[in-house]
Amino acid sequence: MKALINFEKLNVVIATGMPGAYKVIVFLLIEILLGAIVLGQTASLFSMAQILAFFTAIGWSSLILVRLPKLNVRKALVEEFNSLFSMGMIVYCGLLPVILLVGYYFFSLEMTVEFIALSIAWSLYQFPRHYLLSLKDYFKLIVLDLLILVFTLALILGTQNPILSISIPFIISSLVAIYLINRFSGACIRLKLPERKGIEFGFNNFLSGGLVLSIIPTAQYLVDAEFAGLISLFIAVTAVSLLIPRAISLSQLPQLAKLGHDRLALLKMSQGMHCQISLFNWITLGLNILIAFILSLYLTGKIYPIEIVSMCLILTATFFGNKTLVYFNLLMVNESSHKLLVITIKIAVIYFCGLVSIVLVGSQFSFLALTIIFLFCNIYRFTLAKKMVGELLCQ
């Protein structure tokens, strides 16, 4: 029995960490085969596709995580999944003309097509991924991620086209997974107008997750593509080392959803989660500082103080970001999308005002200044989330 429990926990960690591991392995291969400049360009485009997916997929996937665990009948469960999936695709189709218009005026046709391919791929992938997470079917999720990884590596080696190699495996595997989810379920696929909560969760995730993702294209703009490649690889590697705190958070989210509005049970479970995440947070912080030195030395051959300090500031910000996970989970299971949105809008205004100021002023310390603002925003978000959850549980 003990071995079985350990195996299940290992599955949780692997399933949660696979997207991060995917980025590390794929980015390393791109860097080795095509160089840091191509890596920086690819990572910037990938980051922008992920930012868009907060609207088109992540908001609806958040609802998948909190709604599906409450359903016991497979037909009802799949129908709820299908309705949320259709909402995400309707939002994507609504944004597509805007993407084409922006691409036409500001970017080349090739870059616009590449961005559309990446954004469709990443958005589609989120739905079967979160469906399996909501059911705690971690083994199938690991199989799906491994197939995508192997397919991607084979295409990169064969075509040496990173965008094509990333997009095709995600699109094909996700469509097959969605078909298998619906197969023999007897569920209907009905188009539904997007819900307000999904849009609010998406906007919340867009503003919060967009902070860290915006760092990579901003690094390319403020410094160069090679530096953006270093930062993208660093963020990808450290994301893998932070998978245990995130695994704890994701694995317990379905159970939190089942507790519903039982304030006492939610408080007790959240306290346990907070202790577990805090323990691993300190361990990974020390490990990631070491990784920062190793990556800097590997890619540049030297240790640059400003570079290292910037990476350490990003790590400290991530430390507080992980501590916020427990509070955000509690707000999510209560579907308190409005409260989350209030927190995130405050943080986003501070961050993006700071970002615009840095870009306008421009100096050799611009990127360092950006990471200081990023750290402040994460500390402030942690403080606000803790306060709101305290008010919620005391009601």
C-alpha cells in the first residue's frame, strides 16, 4: 500500500512538471541546433501565444478544474467539458480578426501565421490537459505529454523549423484526446455563449500569468534575442524545479472543489497545503539560485553580476508567487472570479505602468529595474490574496 501511494504522488509530480520539462528539453535542443538567437525568437513568440491562451483556454480550464470533480455521471461531465471548450474556441475565433489586423500592420505575414499556429496549438492543449487533471487521471496525462514531446523532438531534428515542430504535435494530439474524451460518452456538443466567470478567470490569469511571460519578449526588446534565449531557458529550467509546490496545489484542487463552502474544512486543508508548499519553496529557491549561476556560465562563459541579480529577483518573485497559490485556489473553488480580478487588476496596473516607463526611459539597467518591479508586484499580490481569503473564511 505504501508503494502505491508513493507511485501516485510520483505521477502527480511528473504530470504537473511535464509542460516545464517539455520547454526545457525543446529549448535546449533548439539552442544546440539553431543557436541562442533562434531560441530567443521562438521563446518570445511562444510566450505571446501563452499570454493569448489565458483568454482562449486557461480561464475556461480553471472552470473545468472546479466544476468537473463535482459531477459523477460521465455524460454530464463530458457535456460540461464540451460547453467550456466551445466557449474557449468562440473567444479565440472572436479574437482572430484582431490578431490578423495587428499582424498585418506590425509584423510580417510569416510571423503572424507562426503566432496563429502556436496560439491555436497551446489553447487546444489546455482543454484535454485540465480535463485529465480534474479527474486525477495523471497516467494518461503523462502519456499525452510524452507523445507530444517525442513528436516535437522528431520534427525539430527533421525539419529544423521550431515553430512548425512545436505547433503540429500539440494540435494533432489535442484533437485526438478531445475525440477520445467524447467517444462512447453519449454527450452532446452544444455551442454556448461564453460565461462571465470564464472571461473573468481568463482575464485574471492573463494579467497575473502574463507578468512572467512578458519578461521574455521584453528581454528581447530591451537587450537582444540572445539574452532573451538565456532568460527563457532559465525560466523554463526553474519552472521544472518548482513543480513540487505546483503539484501539491493542483493535486489538491479537486478535493478543495468538493469541500465547496465548508469554511472549517477549507481552512484546515489550506493550512496543510501552505506548510507543504512553504517547505519545498525554500528548498527550490536555493536550488534555483545555483541553476542561475550554472546557466549563465554555460551560455555566456562568464558570470555577469547584473544578469545574476536579475535572475535571483525573478526567483524571489516566483517564491512569493508559489506562496500565493493556496489563497488563489481557495478563491477559485468558491468561483470568486471577481475577487481574483480585483487583485490582478491592481497588480497589472502597477506592473504595466512600470514596464512602459522602463521602455520609454531606456538604460543599461532597464531589465534589472523590470525584475525589481516584478518582485514588488508578486509580494503585493501575495499580501492582497492573503487578506481576501482571510475575509472570505471569516464570513
